[in-house]
Amino acid sequence: MPTEPPFQALIFDVGGVIVPHDNDMLHARLAGRCSAAGALDRIRQTGRTGVGSGAITVQDLHRRMVEQHGYGGDWETFAEDWCCHLGLDDAMLDFVERLAGEQHVALFSNTNDVHWDHVDALSGGRINRIERYLSHEIRAEKPDLEAYRRVVELGGFEPSRCLFLDDMMENVEGARAAGFQAEQFTGQSALETLLANRGVRWTRQTQETMT
């Protein structure tokens, strides 16, 4: 008989796990189109913009950038700049998909509609096939406890039976405060070791399937 998975669900962050990102690149690209003095420093210090929680749209952010920093690009240019720092770790996406073939897997990301659509396009639609909880849709961001509570409610999860993985320790600590088992993601190799040690099983790639 097949053994029961050790967790009700494995819940993965996306940025810094499946999607590498370079925020310095983003800040420099945006500031490079701004006429206001000190735009780069001010953009770096902005922190949360409200876009991740859905409080404002990315279009609203574009208008603010034009008004406050003298950003000189139109909406299409801004959308390109806004996504310039995002990539895709195909190996990690492959691994998460293999895990999803064996057990319940979900994604929980601080993101916005423009970033998500860009990442989905990079993945050829694959990432959108995985169960997902996106901050701009649930209207709350990690590490706020409310964000974890909404994921629990929407997914029907028992936090103590789920393992949450995120590259940012503050989000890991937020998950633990919400009752999840949680660990920091430091790379795919370390993740595979962690999961194997916790009794998680998945379909291994063979030379035949890789060729």
C-alpha cells in the first residue's frame, strides 16, 4: 500500500525560490528613466508600495512614479521595466512539478498581476497550473499573519501539518507564528536533502526522461 505523505501540503514561496530576481536591477532601471534628483535612493527606500496587497494597481504605481520621480516612460515601457529583474529557475520548477505529482503542493507569493503574468509567460503557462495563493488576490502580504490565515482558510490547510518554504527568514518566522512548520530555502540541493530527511518522496529524473 502507498504510504501517506508526511505533510498535508508543501507550500512554496515563488520569488527567490522558483523565480530569481535582482531588485538592484529593477531599482536602477526605474531610476534611469527618472528626472528627479536622488530618484534611485528614494526608490530603494520606498519598501512596500501597496501593489503586493492589491491596495493599488501597477498602473497606479506608474502614475505615482511619473508624478513623484519624473519617470519618463509610457505604460508599456514601465511594464517592461517593472519585470526586467525577474527570471525563471527551470530546474526548481521541474522539481516542484515532480513533487506535485506525488503530494499536495501550493505556491504562496507576494506578487502583483503584472509580475505574475510575466512569470507565467516565462514558464510557458506551467507555473499557473500549480495551486497558488497570490498576495494581490488574497489582499494580504507575508509576513503579515493575516496573509497566512487567508491561505489556511482558502486552502483548507491545517498549518501544523504543512511545511512552508521561503527564502526570506522573516516570512519563515511569520509562517511559524501562524502555526506552520517552516524552513528557509537556501537552494535546491539543500531543499532536496531537507525534504528527504523529513520523509518526502518524489519521482526522480532518470537519464531516459532527461534526453
